[in-house]
Amino acid sequence: MNSPISKGSAIKFVILLGFVSLFADMTYEGARSISGQYLAILGATGTIVGVVAGLGELIGYGFRLVSGYLSDRSGKYWLITIIGYVLNLLAVPLLALAGNWPLAAVLMVLERFGKAIRSPSKDAMLSYATKEVGRGWGFGLHEAMDQVGAIIGPLIVSCVLYYQGSYQMGFAILLIPALCALSVLLCARMLYPRPQDLEVENPSLKAEGFSKKYWLYIAALCCVAAGYIDFPLIAFHFKKASVMSDAWMPIIFSISMGAAGLAALIFGRLYDTKGFVVLIFATTLTAFFAPLVFMDDFYFVLVGMILWGIGLGTQESIMRAVVANLVQMNKRGTAYGILNIWFGVFWFLGSALMGFLYDVSLISLIIFSLGIQLAAIPILFAVKNAKET
């Protein structure tokens, strides 16, 4: 049996992957902050924006089952991660060349497909390192660095729009952080060729299959996914209802990403000390973003977007940390893949439905979003109280 490496070496690995995510989020979150408006300018309707956003998430989450299974079976975590990042990042600057909404939609979906390829293997590698530093803190630190990039990227795009007024230039400039992310990723690969050596297997976890708690946990996250409104549809509303100027939309998005980063650190640390109840609290709190982001008052919208960001930070930190505590090492890629395919299916169905509801009845959209997210709470309590079977 391998011995775990030092805590210092493990935290360095988390930080290296954190820098990869920092530059990567500068790239695709910068693009995401203007993708809804871009589709609107190119002639898309609210239904199209909702379907494109949902389809991107469906593919972006759905294919993770395949890539997660392949990473576990082959052990080639780095190769799969690198291929995914190449597709994920280089699709973004190509949006500058899109002259119509169907082509832009294809590139947006391709970016999500690249993320699908690399996410399970990257999460599995992170889970090995977080055993030494604390699951919640390790994933939270990574997510906080991730969100630094998610703040900077939209601000860069906002500056481009303010000084140049060109969406195409906004996408093109994101080639720079994309190349930075790929460079750091290759350095991490050279320094840590075998991430599996970062953790010793926990013998208390079942050797075969997945527990009842794991499947209940997936059911709860499906409720959250179905009701979580994607930012392109929110931004589409901002533009259609003239809630704020185009230059302000990336700024408010970056504020949300800042909230996500802080939430990942705070809730991640609390998860390590207080346990599963922290996730239940965060899920309940953030569900109330839905009625706020569709109000006409800027300050209500701001509060809603902060809650929306806190929810994302929770999803990307605690929700991933829980899986590492439920599943043995050699099945984590598959476990993340299974979780993500269900998450993606329900995100797609929810996004498509909410895009339709936006065109028909905004009140119905808000009721659905809030209600289905709150439906996750009793299931999360069931997860908390369930035995490992």
C-alpha cells in the first residue's frame, strides 16, 4: 500500500490545479457573461437561449459518465484532463468568428463538451489530495481560486465592451488566459505524474457498487439542478427588460463569482467541522435567488445574484467533497460521472422548461425554480440520516 505524501505537497497540487481553473474560468466565464446577450443580438429568442444553455449543460454533464468511467478504467487521468481542457478553452475565442446564432450555439456547446471530458478525472485527482488537507477545505480552496478567474474574466470583457463596444473582441481576448491555463496544466502534469499516490484508500468504504446514501444524494442534486436558472437566461432578461446596461452585466456576474469563491472557502471549512448540515443550510438559503433576480429593482437583483453565486460556490465545493467521502478511490471518476450525468439531464430539462416559461409566464418560472430547489431539502435530510448501505 502506498503511503500518502506530505500535507504540504498535497496542498501544492491543489493550488496548481487551482491556477489552471483560475485561468480557465477567466476564459469561459468571461464568455459566459456575454453569451446570452450575444445570442440575443444574433437573433435568438428566449426559448432558444434556454435550450442552448440547457443543451450545453446536458452534454457538459452527461458525457462525464463516459469520461469518468474511462479515467477509472485506464488510469489516464492526465491525458483525459488535458484533452478536455484543450476543447473547453479553445472553443471560446472562436466565438469571435461566429456570424449567426446557430454557429455560436455550436461553439458554446463544444466548450461544455470539453468540460465534460476533463471534469471527472480532474475531480478524482483533486479528491486524492483533499484527503490530506480536508475535503471541504481542499475543494473550497480550489473553487475559490476558480472564482478569482470567474471575477477577472467578466471584468476584462466588460472593459472591452466599455472601450470598444465589440462582443467579438471580448471573445478574442480570452485566448490569452486560455493559453495560460494550458501551460500551467502541463507543468502540473510534469510535477505530479501519479496523482493516485496522494491518498491511501479508506477501508471503511464499500468495495463494490454505490451506497443508498450516494443515490439519495444524486436525487437531491437533481432537484437543485432542475431549478437552477442559468446565467444566459438571466442576462437575456436583463437586456430585454433594460434592467442594466450591457457593460454592467459582466460586472454583476463577476460579483456573483466573488460570492461563489467566498462561499466555497467558508462553507468548505464549515463542512469539515460541522458536517452535512452545512450543505442543507446553503441549499435552503440560495434557493431564494429566483424571485430576486427577476425584479426590476437593481438592488434586489444584486442580492439575488449574490445568492445565485453562493449556490454555485456550494455546488462546486461541498457537493463535490461529499462524493469523495461516500465513494472509494478506484470508483470516484465513475461516481462523479454518474452524478454529473443526472445533474446535467435535470439541468437541461429545467433550463428548457424555464426558457419556455419565461416566454409564457415569468411568475410560473419563479415558482418552479424556487419550488423544485426546496424539494431537495427533505431528501438531503434523508441523506444525512441514512446508513451506509
